[in-house]
Amino acid sequence: MNEIIEKVEALLFSSGRSMAIEELCMICKDSPENMLTALQELRKTYEEKKSSLMIVEEGNKWKISVRENYTPLVRSIVTETELTKAVMETLAVIAFKYPVLQSEVVKIRSNKAYEHLNELEELGYITRTKHGRTNKITLTQKFFGYFELPPEKLKESLKGFEDDVKSIEEKENQKPESTAEIKNTDAVNKESPSIKND
């Protein structure tokens, strides 16, 4: 069991992201039961030695994360943001609408939201669990720690953000002219050349 615990620790540390038990099993060529036991033992070890790191379980995924009291220290050496403006806007919508379903985020942010959600989940800001025909989005401890927002004060902190969300929604609803409209405009322009003054 010690060997598998060491393998799991090495994988979680090296990947820098959440990893599903199935993925860990495939890499380590071991059973889900042994993998779960190894993860639980590893978490217990980190807790007992009061490490600055901790093993976090998020649904079916696990990762190594920095304890909350060390987050400000770590943020001082991390780039100001690892997210693009578009992904940040999607995260802002999630936070404002929270708790929220994936279908609602996609409705607001269009199909590109799927890519944003994958990135946010990969970076550990959100987790997704099956909810009917869609997914329920959960903000993680990393989100609350990174943005220094206690979960119980999330709604209070986002008061007045309604206009920003409305602006994001309006931007998504602005559709460019259709190809047919553009072609018709081009045809009219060709048939009616401008009159040049001699």
C-alpha cells in the first residue's frame, strides 16, 4: 500500500490539477478500491503532520492544494491571473448566479462556455456533477481562497454586479449580420456604384 500511496502523491503533485480516481487507476494499474484507500491514507498523513499542503476531494476527483492560511503567500508569486478575460467573464457569471446549472451558463455565454468550464475545472476553480440532463456547477475552495471570498459572503460581495452580468449577456446576444445579408448588401453596392464628380 505504501508504494501506491507514493505513486498517487507523485501524480497529484506533478499534475497540479484535480485527477479522477479512474485516471489514477489507469496510470497506476490498480483497482478503484485500493486507489480510494491510498487517497484517504494520504489525506490522513497530510492532516497529521499539519503540512502546508492538503489532499482535497472534490466529487470523484482529488488534488493537492495549499491550505487556506498560506493562500496569500502563494498568490504573491503567482501571476495576477491565469485566466483570459473571456474565461474570467464566465467565472463571474457562475459566481453571480451561484448555485447554477451548466445549461444556464451555456445559455448566457453560448457554446464557448463548454471550453471555459473545462479550463476552470482543470484549474480547480469549479467542479461539475451530473444533475438531470446537465451538470451542477460547484465553486471550490480554490475559488474562494484565490479571490479571498468567504463562501457565506459570496452574494454580499457580488451586490451591484447585476449590470456587469447584463452587459455580458447583451454582448453574447449581439449577432453579426448573416452571410445572406452581407451578400445582398454587396450586390446592391455593385449595382449602384457611387457617382464621381468630375
